[in-house]
Amino acid sequence: MYKITYTACFLKSFNRLTNDEQLTFQNKMKIFIENNHPSLRNKKIKGHKDLYESSLNMDIRIIWYYENQIIIVLIDIGHHDILKRY
């Protein structure tokens, strides 16, 4: 089981989400921490050695990386177009 930490950028972006989107995040994070379920569609971001993306739904994405074997750092969250920043 992983420990999760957040960057300031992530928290700022998270606060811009609607209440429903924030609730979806909370529900999906339970799955993410426990077993990295396939519904999250985790994958590496092309062109980046250490960055990954996960899907909360068909529109909301989380950008993250492994800090070591037990910590995942969430660096951004938002609509699908946030991938253009990375």
C-alpha cells in the first residue's frame, strides 16, 4: 500500500474542481491506494521518464510520480487538457 502526498500545484488545481469532481477523486483514491485498479487507466506520460497519468473519469486526469517504493506524489489534477502542460 502506498502513501500519498500532494504538491501545492495539485492542491490549487483540486480546489478548482466541482464538489462532484472532488468526491469522485476521493472515491477513486481509495481504489488507487489499495490496488491500483485497471479502471484508473494508469500509464506513463509519453516523453517523460517518471511521470504518470491516471483517469478519474473520461475527463479528469491526475498527474503523479513515484518518489520511492512507498510514496506517490500527486502533482496536478484537472480536465484532460492538463496533459498539454506535461
